[in-house]
Amino acid sequence: MSDFKTLDQLSADTPRGSIILIRADLNVPLDEHGTVRDATRLERLLPSLEKLSDDGFRIGVLSHFGRPKGQRVSEMSLAPVADALANMLGQPVAFADDCIGDTAANALSALAEGGICVLENTRFHAGEEADEAGFAKALAAPAAAYVNDAFSAAHRAHASTHGITNYAPTYCGLAMQAELDALNAALGAPQRPVVAVVGGAKISTKLDLLGNLSARVDTLVIGGGMANTFLAAQGYSVGKSLCEDAMLDTARAIMAEAEKHGCTILLPRDAAIAPEFAAGQTADIVSAKAVPDDKMILDAGPAAIIDICAAFDEAATLIWNGPLGAFEIEPFDAATNQAAQHAAALTQKGQLTSVAGGGDTVAALNHAGAGENFSYVSTAGGAFLEWLEGKSLPGVAALSA
Ligand code: AMP
């Protein structure tokens, strides 16, 4: 995005051999042997690291890991992640036992041009989450410039995502740029019509999201458990289904707000039901207006899937958050699978820009075998949701401050 300074500008502004700090998200899941279970976030970081290395900078990688709450906790050391990064890059990656002070400065100065050093967990210092000026200044001290490549941490005003930008020239990393471009294509300046899918368990956790989307998209597909609350708000009985009775007025208010903005809300016409939320059941298909008292809705039905796919056919842009049913248990993954596969096929034909993320969405789309064929799948949880809610993210705002 044009108001941020890019890595090309960094290379033009900064002498070769300078120390550059890059804020990454190395907060990846590790197993008990310290092996990375899902390296997606590391893979996305490689282009920025490779470019900075090719341009001959000395690179320090900053990140949080877990929630050590300002204490040194050995299980939350970034050392194993530095090793994983070295394997992926095919070049050695040094490790410094602290992210500030002489330890950090000496490790960074000792690097050869193009060398990379992971600095220990920023959250081992209380100043990180407190966005303390003294700590931010200490982080920035060895660096000629700072790059933020961690969109997933950008919803937090912490020293390594926010305060540090007061003490070093600030640039936008390639992964951050790709994320912001995708988000802008989805909701900033999208091709219309725009359809949004919001699924998942409850309305109560997605109120701001539903409010913002209903004012900005053309069609809002509501699925998953939260669709039950909307059906109940329209006066239909939903049997034993997950339903937030305290949210019925809220659901009605969201529907009224959507109507005011010309946004069509698409609720499931039919449903896959079973006696309980458990594996090994067969689904019965019923009208969403005729759910028996002793059954619960666990997925959208085949007619609803046809409606959703037809909405995708009409759309130029799709934003997706949350599964359409209890996708972890077969056969209640059918709606999520079929709709995701259809969106992926339209994307591959060049008909649809599809952007997805938040919570269980990545797992649901991967379960459907569709994630790779979306235009963009965000690995950021909270930051992606806050952005969908229309909030300003401190780490993004600080890039152009
Ligand atoms: P969320 O974290 O709010 O995105 O919710 C995701 C969870 O919603 C998944 O674990 C799904 O199993 C669950 N879910 C989706 N549809 C239903 C449903 N109809 N009834 C109960 N849980 C559901």
C-alpha cells in the first residue's frame, strides 16, 4: 500500500551491512521435542528475510513466543524456532539470548553481511506488552531501520510492534504488504458485488464483525451455530440446537441494520440435523422452519449449499470467516467443504477474489482441501478479525505514522 515505505525503499535508503530489525511472528506451534508442527508463518517470512539477506544487511529477528508475562520461561525460548528457520532458509541462523542490551548488540554486530540472528522472546521483558518507551528504545538501539512483517501481531500496541517505530525508520515487510493488499482487495476497495460468509459457533463473539460487514458487503451469508440464533429471532423453533436466547434482539437489530444498508442476509433454507453433537451419526435433512424439538442443527442442508454457491457465482469478491457447520465431525463438514470447494474453483477460474481467515477458518478450509486455491488465506487470528471489524490496528497505523 502506497503510504508505507517498502523494502525496496529500505535498500535505497540504508547502507549495505547496516543492522536491520525485522518484527516477525515466530509464534508457531511446537511439539514436545521442539519441532515446529505448522511452519506456515515461517514460510511467509522467508521472502523478506531472503531479500534483506541478499541486499547485504545484518538482520535481527524480533518476535514474541507464548505468554511468559515479562519473565524468562525456558519453554518459551525462541531457540528451537531459530533452528527451524535455518533449515528452511538453508543458511545458518544465529541466536542471541536477549533481545536488548550488549547480548543483542554483540550478536548482531558479529554477523556477516546477509547474516541472520533470532533474538530471544520479546515478552521475556515486561516492557514489551506495556509498550514501554525505554524498552522500545533499547530494542531499536542497534538498528539502522525497523521492518514490521508480522500482521498477526499488529492488533497489539506492544513495544516491538508499535513503540519501536518512534526510534527507528520504519518499513513494511513483504508478508505484511501481501496481507494488507489482500485485505484492501477484500474490503478496502473491493470489486463488487462482495459476499461475506460469517460462520462459527456464536453471535456474541462476532457482533462487531457482523455490524461492520452488514454495512459494507452486498450479501452476508450467515452459517454455523450463529445461524440458529438468527432463525430463532425470526420466530422459528430450532429444537436442541446451539442458540443464544439472550441475543435474539441483537440478531434482529443486525438484520434491520443490514436492510438499511441494502445488504442481503442469506440464512440456510434447510439444515442437517442429528440428536446430538457427536461423531458417528447420520444426518437428516429438514427445512430450517421445521426442526424437531429433540434434534439439533449441525450443518447447512443441500438447498442452503446451492443458495450459497449461487451467491458466490454472482460475486466478484468473497470474504470468509468461520465454518458453516460443525465441520470437525462428518458428515457435518458437507456445507463448509462444498461451499469452500466452489469458491476455490471460481477463484481459480479468475472469477472471484477470495480472502479468508480468523479462528477455525484456516483449519476448515484446509479440511475442505480448498485453502490453497483461495486468493489469500490469512494466518492472523485476532488481527484479521479486528481488521474485519473495521478497527485500526496499531502496528499497521505505526507503519505510516
Ligand atoms: P468459531 O470459533 O466461533 O469460529 O466457531 C467454530 C466452531 O463452531 C467449530 O468448532 C464448529 O464445530 C462450531 N459450529 C459450527 N456450526 C455449529 C452448529 N450448527 N452447532 C454447534 N457448533 C457449531
